[in-house]
Amino acid sequence: MVYLSPSISMPIVSLIIKCIRLEELFLISALAVLRRMPLAFKRTRDFMHTDQQPVLLTIKKAKNGLGAGTTTRHPTVSARRESEELISAIQKLPFSSLLPAHFHLLARTMDVRALVSSSYFFPRTVEDIMKYMANPSVVSAIKNLLHKLGYTSLRPIQLACFEPILHQSSCILVSRTATGKTFAYLFPLLLREGFLNTTQVTSSQILVICPTRLLCEQVTTVTRTCLATLVELCPCLKSFTVCSAYSGQSQSLVNTSLELANMLVATPGILTSRQYIFTGSTVVLDEYDDLLGGSFLEDVKQILRITGELCSAPINTFTTLTKGIRIMSTSPKEIPSAQFICVSATMTDEALAQAEFLASSLSGSLPSLIIHGSINKIPPNIQHTYLLSNRADTGAIAEEKSISKLPRVIFSGRITSIWHLKQLLEDRTIKSEEELIDIVSSGSFYSKCIVFFLLRSRIEENSRKEQQGKTIFRLHGEMQQEIRDEILARFSKAPPHSGAVLFTTDLGARGLDSKDVDLVISIGLPPTIISFIHRIGRAGRMGQKSLAVTVVSKRTDFLRQIDDCFETSAFE
């Protein structure tokens, strides 16, 4: 045994810690695994619908034709370069030569973590999906559909979950807001119904359960848009009907939806009130953390006819699952009784445990777990800042209080952009909540903005601040559904930099998908971190640079939790 004095050992320990950062450690270990993996993964004969034998690719073969590498680089830098070269080589491989080992590395580059069955297929691009389907009509249908929706390429979560959903595997999907989760499950479901339904007599019944009427309408609209494009090349989809059902609709309309829909998009309340029992082939829980983590849970279990209790913790957890693809030790049933899909932008241990329990009860096996990006985090394209206010109703427990008796402070300057607004807030030039509301309500403010209030009464009071002909849209639970639909349609159609402002409660925190919103203001704190993440997720759609402003009365531990949700700290 060799003994090192503290003066020598401490620098060595420090050096070791610096050299084994997580990313570098993966790059070295991944290459080491590939060198000895020829039999570690085996592609099944029917995996790519081909009778060819698997083509094994080692790192040596992958590097053929890439030229001689430089041997004088630092080992860590060399490992990173070798990994980048390997990924580039995998991207150029013929479709028939792809192996599960390649999918693992591709998933890592896309920040995807997955726990799936052994026959998993991770497409690199939409072109791989077209080859995988091996149907000329499907190829044309996919091209037309993506063009109609404005997609130039599929996003990571849409690629990652395509194969499991297509082949009726149960899945739990978690991805940040505005990453295309609705299309991620609709895309393979509709392709399966249109091109892989062998009966051609009747379509399978698909049930999509959403926590809010707003989300129901969004899912229904996207589905009908997809169907209108696919039906041109798939005549059997002409009879495929999509209906939504939620409270506030006429009884005749709800009854028709429940009886005739091939895809029913509904809230749990309307289903339980009509004593609806699920007997279809696929059930989707959109925003499953909300549906399974609160008062909706018993309704969902009643609808799915599930009894019994779950274990105290999730069977599987992402806390120890590194980026890439891992194969589950248990294999799913060949023909599941029902497919169970859960989708959300956030995840809690309670909801995950419930989702696994329901999936096991319906399909007889554990669901595939697929996650993109960091869990319960707000993407880096959204920046955050605070405004300290002495208003009593900015805390977690709000009290109604009229603002008419408070002094009005009008900001006389002109705000040119959200970044100008951020700078004024950080410099304390804007000192009060009233001043901030006056700015976004003015006719000279051009950003498209959503303001969240804790109370409906605050929406009514602040909506009177319209200036220079500017319209402020209001949305809350006391409005009739027809008025809500009209407001959302007008706000969504408002062009970017139009200065459109929407005042709402947490009713609009989930399911409100309005493009070009680059500013979200929270007047007061929501009850949970999850609610806050969904509020902020209304901005930054499609990667747009955006700003979030939180108005608070004082700094608390809850604010530190909020700050941890962002990539950059608002306190720095």
C-alpha cells in the first residue's frame, strides 16, 4: 500500500473529480461498451420486417472511411470526438443495418431516456418511419400530414414513442411543454387505424381523457386536422369519427358523442356522470399527472373498471435512468387487452406509481417509460425575473381586495421589447404590480402576453385598464363555453407583436396552445410547483425566446423551488 501525504493526495483527488464529469464519463464508457458488444444486443428477425440477418457494427467498422484520428489529443477530448464521429456514422447507416445499440446512442444525443421492451425501434428521422411502415400510401400520407401541420422534422419525443404506440404497447411519455406531445401519440394511433387495421370493418375505439374542457377542444382540433389530411390517401378513415364530450354541452350532443365516436375526447366528470365504462382498445390520459394525482383518480379508475390498491412507490423510476435506452427485464404480452398511454409535461412519484398500476391492470405488463429532457424543468429559451409587490393577494393564499382605492402609478416610458421590460424590472424602475399591468395593457406594448391571476375578481378589475383601443381578452370558469371558445379563437389568431393580452386564472394553465406568446406574468403564486411550470409553458412555444415574470410579496422557500425550475437563476 502506498501512502500519500495530504499535500499530495488532495490535488490528485481534485484532479480526478474534474476528469470524471458525467458527460465525459459516458463518452468513455459508451465507447468501451461498443467495443465488446457484438452479442450484447440482438435484433429480432421481424424487427425491420426483413429476413436479412442482423448486421453487427462495432466501433471499428463505424470509423471506417472517417480518416485517421489525431492521437495527440487529451483522452477526454479524443473520446468526445470519437463519439461525435460515431454518431455521424450511425446517421449515415442504411436503414436495414440499424441495431438497438445505435438507438441507445441516438437517444443520448437527443436527450431521451427510455425503459422499453427488447424489440424497440428508435427512428432517426421521419424517413426511417416511412421505410419502417413499408407502404407507399403511408409515405405519401405522412409527407402530406407533416406539410399540413408545418413540421419540417419530427421532434425527439415524437420519434421516441412512435414504435411502441404503433404496436399497441402501453407507454408513459414525459416531455416539456410545447414539444409536440399531442401529435406524438396521435400520429402513430391514426396511422395504425388507417393503414394497419386488418379488419377493415370497424375501427377500434380510442378514449382520450383530459382534465379540462380547454384541452379536450385542443386535442379534438388537432385530431380532425390530421384526419382531414390522411383521409385523402386512406379511404377507411372516412368513417372514423372524432367527438369531444364535456360539461356544458347539450345532452343530445353528449349522447351522440358517447355512442358514435371512434375517438372520444372527454373529461372524467362527464364520463362518470353518464356512467361510461371503457371497453375500447386504447385509452390515453393527457396530462396524466393531474388526472392521477388528485380528485380525478377515482373517476378514472371507475371509467376503466379498475379496483385494488397500488404499491407505495413507482415500480420503475427515472431518477437512476441515464440518457439512452435500457431494455426492461419483463416482456409485455403479445396481445394486450388494452393499450394504456399517459402523457404529461411534468411528473410526480404519486402519479407515476398510479400510471404503472393502471397500465399493469389493463395490459398485464409494465408500460414503457420514455422521457425527453429534464424532469419538471422549464426550457432554457424562457428567462425569468421577479417583481416584489406589497399586495396582500400575491401570496399562495389570496384574499379579494379592490384595487380602486390604491394609488395609481402610470409608467410614462415606452417599453420596446420583453428584454427592455426585464431590464426595467431588474433595475427596480418598475416598482409595483399596478405599474406592470398598466404597461402590458397600454397600446404601445406589442408583445403577446398572458397574465395569470389567482382570483376571477382581479381579472374583471384589471380588464378595465384598456388603453388606446387595445383589447384585453378575459378567460375564467364563470364564462359560458361558447364565449370561452370565441375568446380563445380570437386570442390564438392574433398575430405576433400585436400586443394581444389574455387575463386568466389557472384555467388556462393547461391546454392553452397559442403561438407567439412571448411573455407570461404570474400575479401571485400557484399552489404547487407543477402548476407554475404549466403556467410558464404557455410561452416559449416552438423554442421561441420568451420571458416569465412572477409578482410576489416576499421571498420564500417556495420561490427558491420555483427558481430551481429554470435553467438560469432569477436571483443571480
